[in-house]
Amino acid sequence: MRTVVTPFNKSLLRSRLGFATLVLFYVALLGFCLAALVMAGDFYGGRNPWDNLVKTVSEFSRPSFLDVWFGAERLEYRSDDGTLLRVEDRQQVEAQFLWALARAAWTTFQIATLGSLLAAVAALPLGLLAARNLHAPRPLALAATSILNVSRAIHTLVFGLVLVGIVGLGPMAGILAIALHSMGTYGKLYAESIETLDMGAVDAVRATGASRSQVFFSAVWPSVLPQFVSNHLYIWEFNIRDSTILGLIGAGGLGLLISEAVSLFQWSRLATILLVVITLVTLFNALSGRIRQALV
């Protein structure tokens, strides 16, 4: 019995061969990266990695906020010869740190929230121009796509470093850095959402003689709004995490406290800060999930 080779079978075979080629290329790339690290002597775990791991985990296992209740009320610091240097009330000191941590968390949330909103608004016209099925003038579509690609390619920290030099230290640099980077992601997601539209409904509205704005608000906007909101919530959640490190470059927020804790090897305080970050993201994820369910 002879197997009949149909155009469909040929297409399927080419698709599978193409996928297998990509997999082999990926495996070869992984091997090349690993071999390069080994040859350069950079593939190692450092000195005494297990001892360092156990020590770090033990310090992380007792977050500093516990000192508010269990810290020593009279902690004495002495020099090597026994001279009393200072006395510290750990409960009071940690309570003051927690207030500072709460203010920093609020600043981080403000940076992420305002930066995400600014990016979403700025990316909307660019996403409309970049969507292929809306047939924007080619020069405008190319310019919009290029702007979105550049915005997405440059990391938030790079934008932050430049903006700190322009607008100075503080949350404003962080807001603008979040906005400039996220604009590229928003625009790409906007364009992809629009490109999945059923153009039959859009063409039907256009055939009635409606203007471009009427076509957009009557046929395009109602269809893509749920996706736009879902994308906004996801990027907003991501920016809450991203904005926590902007304090490392002077943009304010939790990043400054993280930098101080790491510089002074205060792993218990770093554990407290990370718990706050995890709590922020978890609460926002639960809230965004409720909003997504309401949109279904």
C-alpha cells in the first residue's frame, strides 16, 4: 500500500522539521553558553557556598519586624576592650523602621500607579497606529512601531538613571522611568489586541459612512476594552515589583531601604522589606483577579 503525499502532509512535515530545527538550535545555544562560562572559569558557586547559604537562610528566617515585640529593650554595644559605646531599645528602633517602611511602600505604590497610567495613555495612539489591520499611513505606522520597540528595549533602570540626572532625585524620576519603559509594552499589547478583532463588524460600521473616530468608538473600543483593562492590570502589577528597585538609583521608595539593608548586611531587615513587597504584589494580584472576573 503506497502512502499518498498530499500538500497538507508536506506542509505538516515542513512545520515539524522547522520546529525540530529550532529546538536543536536552542539546545546548541544552551550548550554554547554553558561551555563559554566553564571555559571562562565563571561557572562556580563561590567559596563555601553551602555554609554561606545556611547562614543567610538562618538570618532571613527571623525578619526584623519581630523585634517590635521580642527585641531587647536595652541592647548594649561595646568595643573589644569592653567600653560601652551605646545603648539601644530594639523595640523602639524597629517600630521607627516599620513606619519608614510603610512610607516607602506607599511611595513605591504611587510610582507604579502613576507611571502605569501615564504609559497606558501615551501608548494608546501609538498602538492604534501600529495595528496592521487599521491600515494607518505607512510612515506613521513605522514611526509608532519604532518608538514602541525602542521604549520596550531600554530597561526601566536605564531610563531612571537618565531621568534622575534630568529631573533630580525623587519619585518623579521613577514615575517617568516606569512610564517610558511600560509605554512600549502597552503599545505592543494594544496593537495585538486590535489585530485579533473581527474586521467584519468594523467594516460594517465603516460602510455606513462613519468617521474614523466613530468607527473606533463604535466598533473597535467596545471589543478591545476588556483586553486593554486586563493588560493594564498585569503591567501595573509588574510595575509594582519593578518600582521597588528604582530607589537604588535615587527614585525613592522601597529600593532605598533595600540598598541600605544589603550594604549593611542587615538580612533580617531585608527579609522584612521583601515580605512587604510580596504582600503588596499578592494583595494587588487578588484585587486584579476580582476585576478580571467582573469583566468576563
